[in-house]
Amino acid sequence: MSRFNLKRGSPKDEFPNLDRNHTTMGRILNLHMYTRQFNRATESGVIFDDIIRPGLEDP
């Protein structure tokens, strides 16, 4: 767990809209998977949203 204290909404509120995302990530990522990873971060503060961002920005 990261030492950073991030103020974020709930996983349900933060879950990305994947309706128009036809990538493999868009087909596989679901709310359950996102919720499991939601509060995880590296020691340098990289969160799951940072990891999936490229797949969301360039579907």
C-alpha cells in the first residue's frame, strides 16, 4: 500500500465508462476487478488508474 493518502470517490463512482472502448482491456475490465485494484498503489504513488489510462485514452 502506498504511503500517499489519495482522496478519491468510491470504486463504483470512479469506474471508467467502457461503452465505446473496444480494446481487450475494455472487454475484460469489470467493476469487480477494478474494485480489487482500486486502493493499491506502488511506493512511488502509481495507482491502477495510471496503469489503465493509455487504454482509456486511445481505444
